[in-house]
Amino acid sequence: MTDWDPSKPILEIENLSISFFTRLREIPAVMDFSCTVMPGESMGLVGESGCGKSTVALAVMRDLGKNGRITGGSIKFKGRDLTHMTEDELRHIRGSEIAMIYQEPMASLNPAMRVGDQLAEVPMIHQAMARADALKLARQIIADVRLPDPDRILRAYPHQLSGGQQQRIVIAMALMAKPALLILDEPTTALDVTVEAGIVDLVKDLGSKYGTSMLFISHNLGLILDVCDRLCVMYSGEAVETGNVTQVFDKMRHPYTQALFRSIPLPGADKNTHPLIAIPGNFPLPHERPTGCNFGPRCDYFLDGTCNTGDIPMDPVPTHDRHATRCLRWKDIDWDAPAKVGKVTEKLPRGRLVLKMDDLKKYYAVSSGAFGGGAEKVVKANESLSFEAHENETLAIVGESGCGKSTFAKVLMGLETATSGQIMLFDENVQDTPIQARNTDTVSKLQMVFQNPFDTLNPSMTVGRQIIRALEIFQKGTDDADRVERMLVLLDMVKLPRAFADRMPRQLSGGQKQRVGIARAFAGGAKVVVADEPVSALDVSVQAAVTDLLMDIQRENHTTLLFISHDLSIVRYLSDRVMVMYLGHVVELGTTDQVFAPPYHPYTEALLSAVPIADTRVKKRRIVLEGDIPSAMNPPPGCPFQTRCRWKTQVPGGLCDTVLPPVQVLAGGHQIKCHLSAEALAGMEPVITIAAE
């Protein structure tokens, strides 16, 4: 690229409109979208699913597929309009000048090629570099993305690496040609929060090291605050607010931005006294957008005759740093007025004991040979799990992938049987009883809400029929008419219109499907519900509605909720007690207040430090865990966390390396499995502090 002035924007999108063409109609996906990225700047793009974030990124790459078309506006990269370039010209820019990192790392890696060969391909293709030099550069960049033992990684195949390592390889691949612009599309969504923290730090450091500009797409506002200088909020195909990250966070000037922040669990939110405020209504479909403001039908400040009369332009906010809003009424709104408080409720009293696990172990025997031969090894998925859960209580189970959360859920549900130990559900011993041998009453009392609502519904059966089927299995209702009435009452309970009974799953949004899954779980009058990441696949605005729905149902039915999650912000908001798991062990157990304030288990401390929080007042101590979680097939001796623990040197006599720590019971029944002395634990400093206003 020649004749480009580095003081000018590296990426300038002006009045961009994109449509997808089907046999039925033209579907406008993005309309009148503008944003500017300066050299070395990091721009965040946020909004709900379907708002057009990824479509904008694909338009910059000029990769909209056969039915996608840019219908207006321009995309200038280093002063040249990408929309008028030939395929040949684009080929020279893609990969070398503009690179993109996708959400799922394995989609970008060839499973049949060694990592070193895949990395070396980039400079060999884009810069005609010799293979030996390309491999040397690949080794250097693997070290840059902080992967241990670069020579081993170069020889490895993608399947031999963890998810976090794969994502680092994809970042390394994108950086091989030292691009001027890096587009990251939800690069950490599939990763654990501790791995995410490492990737975020890496992206920030590499951006400053190479002077790379970034377009960072995410629905996580906390991540945007950690990574980006500027922010563009999108809603239904339009940019609705753009500006400096701190100004947009602290002095937002669009009702949608305000509504987004009110629907995420920031410090101070509490399910009883300060409940989240879900955004009313649903996201409009592209061909059903309202006249005037797209957000109008869901907006608290909507004014008939003003907000719905014509197109609304972006309006600059004076005295701010390139801050603009697509709202006609932003000057009339009192932005400092406190939010209308949601429904304040009394904390439910802790009821009778409904679930008790005692010294539960779950081991799997696996062969070490490639085709089933070789010596048998044991995977210790759950090791000495002991805890209780009471009526009306929400117990959160947190930890990284591979810590044994889902294994424990499978054993509890009867999908697996325990190796040893005891599970008492009410007054029944269920640890050795597989689900097919459990009686209907036990099965109906204990139900599960799954992570992905798309996979749990039958695509060829109406919503109403699927709920009625559950009622039939649980032997509820005297006849068909009674079951239809019960099904309609269940739809009322999960706040879905009764007309949805005749809809097919494909006609529902993700949040609506998850509500159907919840209705089905409660069809038999469930008393214990295992919710396995029930909101992680949903938008933040939908998360607020679904979590509050679960709380409402709990109050009404006196349910015990076991909430499995890696999102500690939601855990803090809705749980009464928290159980932290690491490599099959319970390393900490206590009330939410106990677990979120020191003393912590060293692993809990690192987890809290890694959580992105969308609040400029929050100050965090950064504790990035080195290395990956060890294999459950070959756990370290002594303390399971000792290979990654920063406190290990504080324990004398090498105890951490050789002896499994005891469970210390601190004040208020707070349990921590650690060799640190009570004095050392008491001297810990808070990870998260909130600056005074």
C-alpha cells in the first residue's frame, strides 16, 4: 500500500449497508454503519446476537458468501476502498495486511498438518519466504504467544493441544505476516475464564508490540473494557452509540447501552434487593424492523410521533472524544437518575436437607493404547466430593473445564453410577441406581436444564407437544385435556405466550427455547434442578430474564438449584453458596459472601482475578495462572493445584508436593482445602476492590 498517511484512519467504514438475498426477499443485515479505527487503536464492537457484528467483520474481509452483498457505503483500508477491489487485489491484502481470528480455533486449523507447517505456510505464501526462515519465524512467534516448549508445539498436531493453546496458535498464525489490522470475532467465548485472561493479556501486549490495530467483536462488556480503547454499540444492524470506552461506560447516551448495563450482574447487584432489569420485548427480525428507531418498541423513553417518524442519524455528543449517539431524545433524558428498582423480594429461608453427597468418587478406566490395547489407566474425575444442598437454596458449582463439574452432574442424574461414596436424594440412596432403574417419582423430582437449548428440543415436534410428552412420562394429568391445561400453565410459568404451544423450535429465539427447556424440567414438579451453564449460550439481555425466571420458579416451588457455571459474575448474583472444584476435588465451599472475600483458596483467588467486570470503578489484582489444568489421568502428587499455585513457596517442608491438603473449617463453616496456615489465609488481600465514587 502506498501514499497512505499514518496519521489518517487505518480503517474507515462509512454508511455501510449489507443485505442477504434469499428467494423470498432481501434481508437488510446492516444499515448505515460507520466506524473509524486509527493506527494502533483497538475498537470494540458489542451487541446482541443478530445485530450485525460478525457481518461487518466479514464485509471488511470481503467474505460475505454467495448471497451477501454490500448495497451501499464504503470500507476504506489505508485509504483504499475495499468494496471496489478485484479478487486478485483482495488476495494480496487478506492474511498479510488484514487478518481475522474466529471464535472456534479448530475451524481455522488443519487437523492433518503439524502446527509448524501451518504457521510456516503464511509467510511462504504472502512473502515468498524460504521454508527454513518461515519455520524459524514460526518458532519465534510461538514464544511470543507464550506457549511452553516451542519445538514440541511446532511438531504437534492441533488435536494434541488444549483449547487455549489452539487459540494461541491461531493468534500466532494471524500475526505471522505482521498485519496492520487484526479482526477478532469472539476469540475467547469457548475458553475458560482463566485461559481467557491469559489470551486477553496476550492480545493487548502483542497489539502494542507490533503496533497492530484491532477490531474486537464481543458480547462481553467486561472484556471490551479490558482490551479496547474505543467502543461501538450495535443494535439491529445499526451503530447506536460510539465513543471512548470510559466515556461510553460512565456517560452513556443511548437507551440501549443503558439497558445493556442494567441487565448484566455488576458488583452490587443482588437477586433479592437489587435484581437485574431485563430488556422488555424481543429483538426485531431484520424484515420486521419498526419505523424510526429500531430500539423504540423496547425503550423506556420512547415518544410516539417523535421516535417513530423517520430515519434517525448519529448525533455527536459535544465535549466528548468522538462520542456519538443514534437517539433523538438523548438531551432530554436524565442519565444520572437511578434505575427503577425491579421486584424486591425477601431472602428465602433455608429449608430441609434434600441432597447430601458423602465422599463421592467417580473413576473411569481407560486403555492407554491407540486401538484399545495397552495398560489400563484410571481417570479420577471426581475425588472425595462431600456437600449438602437444602430446599430454597441455590448452590453454584464453579471451576475450569475438566474439573469434574459435569461428571458429578451425570452421576447425580443417574447417567453414570458412582465408583464409591453415597448420594442421598431426600431419603433415597441413588449413587448406584442408573436412571433407567430409578422410579418415576425420583426422576421427576430431579431434573436438568442444559447449556445449549438448541440441542435439547426435538426439531420436528411442537413446543406444546414436547411439554405434554414430559407430563406423560412423569404420569402427570388425568387425561389429554388435563395435560393440555397443565402445559399451558407451564408456559405461563416460564412467561411464554400460550400461542407458542403450536410453534416449532425453529420459530423460537435462543432465550425462548431455553424457557421451553425449563418448562419441561418442571413438568413433573421438580424439587432439585441441575442447571448446567443454562445461560452461557444466551445474550446478556436474555441472561437476565432467564436467571430471574429461575429465581421466580424457585420461590414459587421451593426448588433446590444446583447452578454449574464458569461465569462468576452470575454466580455472585444468584447463588447462596458456592462450591469451587479443581481437578475433581472440592477446594473451597462456603456462602457467596465468604467465597468472594478473603481468605480464599489460591485457586479461587486466581479465578476471581480473571473475571472481566464491566465497571470502570472496579480495580483488580491480576493473577494469571501459568500452564494448563493437569490431566485427571495423571494428576500431580500432593495438592492438585500445586503445579500452578503462586503461594506454594509459603508452605514449608515441600508439603504441597507430597501430601494432599486437609480441609480447614474457618469461621461460619467456610471450608478451604489448602496447606496454607490459618494466619496466612487471614492475611490475604481482596482481589476485587471498588473505588469510591
